[in-house]
Amino acid sequence: MPTDPMRTDKKARKPLPPGATLGVLGGGQLGRMFSQAASKMGYRVCVLDPAADSPAAEVSALHIKAGFDDPVALAELAEVCDAVTTEFENVPADSLRFLQNSIPVSPMPEAVEIAQNRNREKTFFKEHNLPVNRCAAITEASQIAAAFESMSGKAVIKTARFGYDGKGQQVCTSAAEVESAFAEFGGVECILEDFVPFDCEVSVVLARDIHGNVETFPVVENQHINSILDLCIVPARVPAAVLEKAQVIAASLAEALDYVGVLAIEMFVCGESISLNEIAPRPHNSGHYTMDACNYSQFDQQVRTLVGLPVARVDLHQPAVMLNVLGDLILANGFDWSNVQSVSNAHVHIYGKSEARVARKMAHINLLGDNVASLMAKAKSLKQL
Ligand SMILES: Nc1ncnc2c1ncn2[C@@H]1O[C@H](COP(=O)(O)OP(=O)(O)OP(=O)(O)O)[C@@H](O)[C@H]1O
Ligand SMILES: [Mg+2]
């Protein structure tokens, strides 16, 4: 078998035909929606995930039940599949490197490694002149006082790795508070970020194909509750100049990474200026609106870039508001899906998780309509259901 087909024969590579098998590392809801998009295009999907029942395996042809670093399972995946992607950003980069020796892998391990560590991520942004707020790596308690002193008086300490939904981070207003949070996190590598007094948060999801063509989806405005994404608004309610700047920054980041696949970029907006928060080397919760509001979804683009097809040009059919449905809601008294499913133009996507838990993402709802103001009103009344 040729070595590194993704890199050496990029231009010569012919798209994989329908009937080919695509691997996905991770069995969560992102893997499930990837699998659904792939099957629509005639591909079979093989999921690698240690859980016996997972949202992705439930809708896929094959499931290898093993850990992401299991050498036997990885060899089997390489044998069974014609190309592999990931839905889970903490997959070991060495597993991707191993797979890359025999089949195309996107995104590439180098980009995944950057996204896995907040310090690497911020260093990469700075090296490529991408806008980023003040921050400092913290590997020892002795670095904290000077780092805090260089900031505005309010800062966020975050573990460099494995954070999600605001876990492993704390807002602090003194160096002493940062020190105790650092100790509480077990003294693991952290980053200290100056607190950004943002007007709003936005994200850009994009796809870049093996030929280097980039297609960005419309900019999304993101609202969080308890650090978990609650609601997404498209188009984002920011000045046109900010929309354009966000897409330009996102595309140049993808170029700088020589990225192939779907990439999500989270940003803070202050007036007309933007600073980068973090990236995810995969489809993103804030891109779920694309499933109903666009001609192609972020998962369609993930399949296309993986099989070697050109990225599709994207159009937004209609403004959209996406609502996340957490386990809390499903556990609440009297919760009934049919209430939501009876609302017109509310597209419900249920992930098939066996158990609802507090703060667990169970489903999302895409509301489509003529304008964002009426969609926000509809979202509010839907929440009251
Ligand atoms: N430097 C900062 N200044 C102000 N607010 C911040 C800062 N960093 C993070 N936040 C807030 O905390 C939220 C979560 O932070 P971040 O995106 O870094 O963490 P995460 O755990 O990876 O979250 P997710 O999994 O939702 O992307 C951000 O969306 C933002 O609302
Ligand atoms: Mg985030």
C-alpha cells in the first residue's frame, strides 16, 4: 500500500466512490450525524469507540468496540476502511499517524495536536499573526503572579488539555485565586487568559478540501448558559464588517494549518474587533443549524473532504436559531417530545443516547424562519414548553 496517500498524492487522488467504507474515531452525536450524511451519499461507516452502545454505532454499518489507542483495533480499522476521520478531538495523534501510514486521514494529526492543547493553539495563532488576547502558559505556580500582573485584573485560568463545556476553568480576580485554582486542577499545565469583556461570541465553521479550496459557513452567534452552548443565531447580529473579518480570519487559519476537513473557530467580538478563543478540528455544535438551514451541512462537507471531493459551495436558505436540548430538560417532569415536534419549522435531531443526564447534550432543535427576531421569540416560547 502507498504511504501517506493524503500527503503525497493529494492532487492525483481520485474521490472514493460510493460503497467505500469511512472510519470515524468516536461514537458520539457528531459521529452519528457524520454517519447519517455518509450513508446518504452511499458510503458505509465504521465507528471506533469503546462504548458498547453509542449514538454513532447505532446508525453505522460497523462498530469496532475498542479504545482509541488499541493497536489491534487501529490495524483492523485501517484494514476495513478506505479513509478515516475523527469526531472526538482528544483522540491520540499517534493513532491518526498510525492510520495515515495506510489510508487517507483527515484532519491530519498535526492540526489535531494543536487543537488539543490551549497553549499550542494560542502560540500557533500568535505565530501566524492571528488576533488573540493576552495569555500566558502556566506550568508552575511561581509563574502566576507575574502573569496575572500583566493582565487586566480579571483573568481565566484553564487547563491546557481536556476542557469542554467550561470544565477545567475558573474566572479569577487575584493572583491568589489563580494559585488556588491551579492547585485544585492538580498542578497540570494551564493557560491564563485575560478576561475578554466581549459584546458577543461568534464562531465560523468551514471546510477545506485536499486541493486547498475553502468554504466557510455563515457566521454564528453563540449564547451560553453555565458555560454550555445554549443557543445559536444565524446570521450573527454583528456589523457586516465583523462578519467578513471573521470569515477571513477563519480561512487564513485553515490555510496556515494546511487543514483538510471541517474546522470550527470560536471567537470573541468586542465592537468591531475580534480575538480568537479556540478551535475544534471537527464539526461543531454551533454548526448544527447547517443541517436544515443550508444547502449542505457541516457533516456533508466532512464526508466530501474526507473522500476527496471538492468542498460544496454553501448557501443559507433561511435565518435559523438552534437550541440545544440537555438532559436536564428531559429529566424534568412532564417533558414530552411531541410538544416540540408539533411546532412548525422546528427540526428536531435526537442523538439516541440511552440515558439522560444533567448537562448531557441529548438533541438539538433547528428553528427556521424569515427573521432572527421572530425566531428568538419562537425559541423563548419553545423553552417554556
Ligand atoms: N478569556 C475569556 N474571557 C471571557 N470569557 C471567556 C474566556 N474564555 C472563555 N470564556 C467563556 O467561557 C466559555 C467556555 O470557554 P472555552 O470555549 O475556552 O472552553 P470549553 O470548555 O472548551 O468550552 P466548549 O466546549 O463549550 O467550547 C466561552 O464560550 C466564554 O463564554
Ligand atoms: Mg469553547
